[in-house]
Amino acid sequence: MEENKNNGRDEIFSEKVKAGKRTYFFDVKSTRANDFYVTITESKKRFNKDNEGFTYEKHKIFLYKEDFNKFMDALNNTVNHVKNELMPGVDFSSFEHRHENHENHEEKEVVVEAGKPAEGSELRWD
């Protein structure tokens, strides 16, 4: 009998962000009790020391609904501090990000201007 690898935690939604040598996955999953949570996974490709093959080093954060607002507030405050206080001269609009839809593997380009989120992308949970 084959075991269910996801232990009853179905994946509901997924976004993939490629960022240089790292890839980030933002996944919405459900519990057996039909509740939802978010996992944020950072994945880095690491080549083995013997130059034979590679492995993926992964770090994962589990984010539960009771922490959504606190997490988003802290993330927004931290990013805004870096942009506005530590790096005010950087033109963040010059950075273009390619976004690959995890579901159907279509690529779309998202451009974010300094101090302005992309349309509909303000980091909010409400």
C-alpha cells in the first residue's frame, strides 16, 4: 500500500519566484481539518564537492493564519526601511523580475517601481 506523501495536506495554490541562484516557493496548503496555511520555501542548488551531481538545500517557513497580519506588517516595515532609509538612492524600478506561474509554466514579467507595489501586489492579507 502506497503512503500518501503529503499526509493529507493538499496544495491549494503555488507561486514560484526565481531570484538569482535561489528559488522561492509560496504555497498555500490545507490541513486535514480543512484549515489553510502558507509555506515559504527557499531552495538553492548546491553542487556536490566531488563535482558529481547536485542537491537542493531548502529552508522552509510555515505561516499560520493567526500570524498573517503580523508577518505582513513586519515584512512591509522591513522592506520599506531598507528602501527608504538605507538605500534611498537606489532605483528599484530598474529591477525587472520574471515570474513563472507554477501551475501552467507560463512566464510573465512583473515590474515594480520604487516605493510603489505592482498593481494588486501590496503585501496585505485583508
